[in-house]
Amino acid sequence: QEWQKLNYDIYTLRQTRKEVRSRWKHILEDLGFQKEADSLLSVTKLSIISDSQNMSKARDILLKLSEETNIFPTSWELSERYLFVVDRLIALDAADEFFKMASAVYPKRPGGDRLDEGARALQS
């Protein structure tokens, strides 16, 4: 039973990660980064922040995304992975547009409900 629970927890975590990545990818594609979306979301151990001055701004934008949108599920702990992605968006001068679109597509709802309809509309 413990193994089944552990396998279920791992499966749930993977599904949540896929869902979050899919949300980011759809927004990036809607912003015109169809070809670059996968590479923008690709983060490895070798990834670096493009400009140390962007670190603070990237962290602020990521926190705003977490607090003011439902792009991340309510139980999600912010991943450093998306700090690198926001840094790349800042370098491309697209971070503010990304935030605006995320706010429109995944608005924060009272009570912290996820907006699954918005995700489905994007996937259509």
C-alpha cells in the first residue's frame, strides 16, 4: 500500500508539472514564440541567469504570477525552473506581456479555485 501511495504521489506530481508547463507553453505560443517555446522552457543544471540585475525583477514577476494568477496550482511550490524562464522573457522584453496574458487567461478566482476552463480553451 505504501508503494501504491508513493507511485500515486509521483504520478500526481508529474501530471501537475506537465499541466504547469503546458500553461506556460500555450501562453508563450500565443505571444508569438511558437518555435521557441520548448527551448524557453528548457532548464538544465547548466542554465544560468542572463543578467544578475534581472534576478530581482524575475523573482518579483514570478511571485506576482503565483499570487495574482492561477498559472500555478494552489498547492504548487514555486520552482526555480520558472525563475530561469522569466529571466529569459525579461531578456526578450516579453515578461510584462507574459504576465498580462497569464492574468487574462488564468485569473485568480476567489477561494483559490483553478480556472480549468481557461486551460481547456487554450488547448483547443
